[in-house]
Amino acid sequence: MPETREIKTHGHSVPVRVDPEPEREGRPALWPTVGEYPIYDEFLYSTMTTDHERSERFLAALAELAPGRRVLDIGTGEDLLWARESVKAGAEHAVAVEVIEGAFDKAADTLTALDRRDRITLLRGESTTLRFAPRAEICVAEIIGSMAGAEGAAAVLADARASHLVPRGRVVPHRAVTLAAAVRLADLLPGQPVAFAEASLPYLESVFDWNGGPFDIRLRVENPHTDALLCDGRPVEVLDFNGELRTEQRTTTRLDITRASHVDGVLTWLNLWCLPGEEPLDALRTKTNWASIYFPLFDRPLPVAPGDVLELSVETALSDDGIHPDYHLAGTLHTTDGHQHHGSLASPHHAGPFKAHPAYQALFPTA
């Protein structure tokens, strides 16, 4: 049974609907999204460094591209992971950049213990404000979110191409696409309450503290029940890191409902290519730290049947920090009996409204 717990943020108590059942392998879980925010701890770093599917693809790209070249690692983390792996793969030199103070300090400690520390330069700051010479030939950045651009990859890597890479320099990863499908949230968590996992509460509190108060944070669904999808996934955000890279975009797509059920929003997930021509990593169907993000659209679940169509528009615009995107979703459900239902959601990176949608009112009940 779900419980109501309280978290503290800036001296105020915020009631939160919580699923007290311990998390276990393969069980769906609802979390706040965390990758977009500077709250990384050992647990979050370890989930990335132990992600086999993610690591194998980045390693394969570096093995092909890094030998004999200068590499820039943006968001290197406390382990200097891709800077170290680039040097191991034969890079001439690696510049590792980290903005989070705690991670930078640990990275500095890591660097002093390395045999090849003379081939790695560690810099603290945002890559968009730092300058160094000579320019790199390869840029590797593990700043891809569960929504492809959520961690600022488009703005950061567009700047890296302009400011830090030689002409025709290469970026790893090569491409990232966000797909979306119509769903009902409760069906993604079958047999479970729609409530935050208990283990997620410290991270929810940390993000709210960073923001200066609560807001309608994006909802991360781990191990979602894929039978809940009511249609095939369609692209709603496309980032070509070695091609035409757009920091802002608007996509409208048609989601054709294939079975009878109910819909109240959309589930989004990542497809990622580290090298052109490879099969993409599909985060919905692969065991990886990237999860899926649920966006509520309609105030209540609406019945749907085969032949119904959800016309979905997703707009991406940079937030006031110039790095992280805000998302705005709008959907119109066209049913075969001629009815239309409209829904929308504004999902800013930070400083947005709190409990503006019924889905969030249920997750943060009034005490």
C-alpha cells in the first residue's frame, strides 16, 4: 500500500506519495529524473560506470577514433572515465572537464594515482566558458539524458564543435533520438501504486533544494512494463552531433493506437548511436542506466481503440541557463467516433509550477 511521507526543502515540508516496497531487479519503479541536476553522488556515478551496454559502445567508438589524436572529455566525473579510456586506447592527450566541485576534487585525486597522468589535463568549469589550446580532434561526452537533450547535450556539444574541436573533428556519441509512445501511467507500473520509490526520496529532496523549492519534476520510470505501450514509438527529438545539430526544435508526429485501453500521457525513451552505421542502443529494451520519462497530458485516462490517433507535438527550447532545454508537449486525441480531446504539459528544466497537473497533485498530496 502506498504511504505519504514528508521531505524537507528550504524549511518547508512537502508530502510525497511513496511506494514502500523495496526495489528489486526488474521491478518497475517511479523516480524523479536526476541526470539534469548537479546532485551526483557515488551511487549515481557507479550506475553509469557499471553500465555495460553504455560502456561497450563508448569504448568501441574510442578504440576506433582516439588513437594518435587529442581528446576532449566533457563531464569527466570523479573517475576521469573517458579521459582514461581514451589514453588507454592510444590518444596522444586528453583534456578532462568537470564542473561539479566534489566530482572535480575526486577526479584530481584519481589523476594523481594514474601512471599516465602526464597525458591527461584536468580542468574545472563549464566547457562552454573554458578555453584551451591546441584544439581537440575528438570530443567524448556522456551528457546524454533519458530524454536525449535533457542534460544540455545539444548546447554543450554545439559549443564544443565551434570552440574546442578542429574542423571535421568528431563527437562521441554520434546521434541521439528520443522516441515517444502513448501510454497510461498506471499500466507502466502493473500491480503497484503510482508512487515514488522510497529510495528516490533523498534525490527528490536534493533537486528541490538545488531549485530553491518544489516543482513538477520530470517522472523517470525504471523497468516500465512495455506491454503498456499503445503504439509504436515515434521520434520527437533528434540530435545529430556530427551533423546539423539544433539546440531548439519542434516536432509533430502521429501516434496510431493499436489496441483498446486508456491513455493519459506519453512515455519517452532514448535511442543512441556512438558510431554511424551501428544498431542503436534502445534504452526501453536494453538493460542500461538510461530509463524512460513519462509526461502526463490529459487530466484523466481516456478510453482508446485501434484506429484512434494521438497527434503529438514536442517543442524543445533552451531554458534561461542557455544550456538545459525546457520541453512543451501538446496532444490531440482523435477517436474513430469523431471526438477530440486536448491535453498539454509544460516541463521546464527548473523553476516551474508545482502541482499544476492532476498527476503531480496525486504524487504530492495535500497534507
